[in-house]
Amino acid sequence: MTMKAPIDFGDWPGRIVFGRGAVTQLGAVLGRVGGSRALVMCGSTVARTDMLGKVKAGLGDRIAAVFAEVKAHTPVEMVERGLAMFRDSGADSLVTVGGGSAIDAGKAIQIRLATGGDLKPYAIRYAPGGSMEKPPLPKRTVPHVAVPTTAGSASDVMPTAASRDPQSRVKLLFWDDDLTPSATVLDPEMAVYTPAALTAATGMTAMARAIETLYSAYRHPISTGLALHAARLQWEALPRSVAMPHDLDARAACQMACTMSGMAAINAMVSVVHAIGHIVGGRYALQHGISHSILLAPGMRRLLPTIGGDQSLLLEALGGTRTSSPERDGTECADRIAAFVGGLPLPQRLRDIGVTEGELGEIAHLTMFDYMMANLPRPMAETEVLALLRSVW
């Protein structure tokens, strides 16, 4: 494997507590990371099911209040309401329950608490051909324990976050080492409530993260090992989780796949599929996994050839048998992913999610300014990004 730079595997998750019934340990986990009274943040699905009751029971007397108003894409005005409740409740820590929006809501409150001001000055900045700028937080944040319930966010093991500004239709992106949750509690019994379409979409986020890591310019053997096994687990377990939501072994495998893909990606990075996802998600308030599922196979056809023989390793992870031709194996990988997505309850083309043909040029242009584009294994011009978009419109 040829590496663009020396290995720098510096981003690592906080404490990971995993297993059936793990949520019962929430109070002890929170205490170990320095929290005594937590604001629980979740959305309406968690609040109206047994999930919230399990969280409350696990926390016991360590709960300060419940903010059950988390919305998809972590809109900035919702963050302000959550921040007000954190302060009013006397909480000293956060417990977030749900998908990436809930976990990112906790992170956005951490940013507000650390900076005492607006989110925007601390957002990532990037210009084509330049390097990513990550304005550091001025002080440490409060303890944060995440309880993921979906199949793909990995925000619970990464230092990144996103918050959408509905007025500008832009996602603000953040990166600070202190934003990685102090602990994550992975309990497959908490995942069985996720409906099929959301399971599929979030699972495809993890799959896209794993595969894009494999062809990153900054890939290395550690990230490749994590990404390959993440793809293997997701390939086997995601369709089962969609078809049989109470299959706890499948749910657990998806949680592990998500965790490993996040650890791989944050240390080697991803590129064009995720970059487009940021732009489309900001404009259309779209779950990332939907755009990832649409874009992954055509992205693979363009970028997998850059990794040569490792294409065959991916084919094996996706249930295939390697041949003597890595190029042929790479083509089969993309074909397999296209068929895999075709079997999931997800939109199949950009037009299906409301993207108009006239907007493709602007989306391609904005994609070039997303910091993920710095991780491409080879240059991509704006015209090629536009061609990629047109191929799935």
C-alpha cells in the first residue's frame, strides 16, 4: 500500500460500553467521565417509546432534565433552546440518545458553552486547493455520553459535528478533539425501534464511510483493516436489520460496523460522496445516508481504481470472490453496491429526493469548497463532479 503521508492515527473514541442491556450502566458510565447531573437530549421517537424509560432507569438520580425536541439535521434554533434548558436545569453534563442529529445537538451545545457565542466562527473553513482550517475551541467542554440508536452516524466516536442553518440552507461543520463524546453506550436493544427506511439510510452512511476510507489519499493499513471489516459486517447485517428489526445480532453487528467505519474515516478521511452529501443535505434537509446510497456506486467506479490490488480485498468483504484482475474486481464491487442499494427501501436517484436538474451545476460548484475534497486520491475537476451528479439524476 502506497501512503501519501506518514500514519497519524490520532483520533480515538472515548470509553465504549457495548452489549445487550448496556444502557442500564448509564449512571455509572456518566459518573466515570465526571458527570453528576445530565441533560438528556433526544427526539420525539425516543421520547414516545421505551427507549427514554430505559435511559431514565439507567441514569437514576443522575438526570437533571429531558430535552425531547431534537430535530433532524440539528437546526441552530433548536440548539439554542437546548442550551437554555441545560442552563436552567443546573446540568453539568449531557446524555444524547438517538442518531447523528441528537449526538450533534449535544456537541453544538458543548461548542456554545465553550465559546459563549455564535457557532459560525468555529465552523470549518476550506477553499479548493487549500487546507482545512479548524478554529479551536477556547476551553474544554462538559462531559458527554452518547447512546446511538441508528445504524450509521458514528458521531459518538468522532470529533466532528454538524448543525444546519435553515435560513441559509447550509450545514455548519465543526471539528475539535474535545467534541468526541467522553463515552458511548452501544446497546442493540436500543436500536430495534429504528424503522426500516432510517435503518437503511444510516447503515448506508456507515457503508459509504468505510468504502470512501479505502480510497482516501490518506489511507493506511490501520484504516483499511477497520474499513474492510466494517464493510463486511454491514454487508451481512444491514439487510437483516431492515427485514428483521428485532434481530439483535444483526443490530449489534451494524453498531460495530458503524463504530469501526467512524474510527477508520476520522483517521484517514473520506471525499467526494460525503462532500456532495454535505451540500445536498444542507439544501434539502436530507438524511446523509440517502445521498450516500445514491452516489456511492458511481463514486466507486471513478475512484476505486486508484487503490489497485486492494479492490480485490473489498470484493471479498462484499461477499465476492477475487479474480486475477483487480480492475475487474473493482467493477464488481461497484456493481454489488448498486444492487445492494437497490434492495433497500431508499430513493434511487437524485430526482427522487427533489433535486432539480437545473441545480446540479450549483451543487457541483459548492462541492468543490467542501473540506472533504482535500482527501481525494486523485484530482477531480468541477466538470467531473457535475458528470457524477448527472449520472444519478
